[in-house]
Amino acid sequence: DMAEKGGFKHFMLKEIHEQPDVVKNTLMEFSEIEKVVGKFSKFKRICFVACGTSFHASLVGKYLFETLLGIPTDVLLSSEFLFSEGALDKDTLVILITQSGETADTLKALKIANKKSETLAIVNVLGSTATREADHVIYTRAGPEIGVAATKTYVCQLVSIYMLVSAMSGNDKLLAELQKVPDHMKQALENEDHIIEIAKKYKDANDFFFIGRGFSYPTALEGALKLKEITYIHGEGYAAGELKHGPLALIDDNVPVLAVVPPGESHDKTLSNIEEVKARGAKVIAVGSSKDEVLKSESHDIMGFDGDISEMLSPIPYVVPLQLLSYYISVERGIDPDKPKNLAKCVTVE
Ligand code: G6P
């Protein structure tokens, strides 16, 4: 059993540690992606469709398509997709993201989309149903993922989306910067002992908020989902700027707030949100740059990165400390993170 897990205590931990390598494998798919995008310049609208963690990867995709290509992009949950069917047309590219390629809601959406639009599936499992039914396919090269909570497949989905946008826009700079992402991820893994200490400190909380803006908003949502899935603690991901429209009423000294604050455009505004939650007694755990002295002084704990990475690419490495934090809180609480209760790796019912 231990051999299967490569010496790690759980598959999830093994899969978290595999991330720099599987990202490198996924990066080698770039030439395949270039072939796929041949005629994509004709599309006037993009519509992402996915569930769970794959939905969060899609949210990053929206900001990328809109920022770098100026193409209006929607992101829909697969189970809600049929209510948007009326807006589908031949100028829309529907991109379905699914690790398994077998999620029932996503396959149903694919069937609907195939009738009116062109479809592209971004999938991890070779030969799965989605790969057979979509017009175009991009494979993520994460290898088999056993842990129920998605980790390495998420970062590979992100890498595939960045490569897709880079191929469509001819943005070589983005592609060059992507090659450095595995090194940034390694740094987060080297800080594991520090993250274990933070997990021990916060393991007894009943509620957490995860906040971020722009490219860090999906990271906040994904961090909260990981927490719910494997620790059974209520974790809520929120757009930092939206806190004042409700959730602030819930903040007190029992609710730790995890803030995703890379250097860049969103930085100063998220810092002011940190001040707002601190004024209500919250303890703040930040994910950001180790060189960010202001962030360090404003937060109680920081999971920091030494290297410089653009805000646009930060979603890939910045999710890693969040995965580790949930993993270690899960272990501290005596839960098996590989097999959380009530959840399945692949959901084949609508
Ligand atoms: C389940 C899994 C999640 C996954 C979601 C979507 O809920 O537990 O980890 O993100 O399904 O799965 P898919 O295979 O379509 O990406």
C-alpha cells in the first residue's frame, strides 16, 4: 500500500507532490494544442462548462480569455447549463472541463452543446466518454488521480487553459513564463513544515473565509472547496470586494480568514479587506510574496513565495499551500483525506 503511494501517507499527499512534474508533462502538449486551435479565431464567444474543481479552473479561463483575447466568456455549472441553452449558436465555442470525462451533468451539457455549437473538452482520462463526444479534445497529463479531492488535475487543467490562450493569442511571453511555474510550485512544497504548524494552529475552527480578487478569486473558491471536502469544516470562498455586502456580519475572532494576495493589481484592495476583517477580530492567514513586508505585518500567518511570478500566473502555484493546509488539517482531525464521506471521485448521476 505504502509503495503504491510512493512512500507518502496518502494518495492526496503523493498527488500534491507530483504537481511540478505533471505540470511539465502537460506543458509538452503545446504542439497538440496549436493543432486544435487552427480555426478558433472565428469564435465570438466562449462558454466554459464544468463542475467542482474543474469549474474553478474555468473561472481562471474566463479572466484569461477576456484579458488576453478580449473574447466575452461565460462560465456555467454543468447542472445549470441547460437553462442557458437559448444563447448557444455557431459563433460560440463551448469548452467542457472534466478530469474524469464521465461526470453525468457535464456529459449532458456536452450533448446539448453539440447540437448548436462547436465543443472542446479538456480531459484527463484517455478514451473517456467526453473525449469521444466532443468535436475537439485537449488532454491534461496529470496521470491517474486517486484522491477524491482534485489536486494535480486542477493545476494541469489550468496549464492547459493558459496554453490554449497562449496558442490562440500568439502570446509567447506567457508561454515562456509558464515554463517557470513548476519551480514556483516546488517552493510551496519546500515550506511544508511551516504549513503543518499553521494547520495545527487553526484545526479547531468551525468556519473559514477564503478571499481573493481577480485571478485570485478562483483560488479562494478552490481553497474553500478543498477545506470542505476533506476536513468537514465550513469554508466559504468569496470575492474580497463582496465581503462588505453580507459576509462581514459573520466575521469575528472565531473565523479565520485566508487571503490570497499576490503582488499585482488586486494587491492593495485585498489588503484593505484584510484590515476590515482584522478590525472584527479575525485572524488572517495570507498567501503571497515572502518579500511583501506590508502583507507580513498585516497578517497573523503567511504562506509565502520567494520567487517573482505574475499575478496572472499565480493561480497555479498559489493553490498548492491551500491544498497542503487542508490536507494537514484533515490529518490532524483524524480524517482520511483520500476518502471523504459522502463524496465520489466521479459523479455519474445528474
Ligand atoms: C467530483 C469530484 C471533484 C471533481 C468534480 C468534477 O465532485 O469529487 O473532485 O472536481 O466531481 O469532476 P470532473 O471529473 O468532471 O472534473
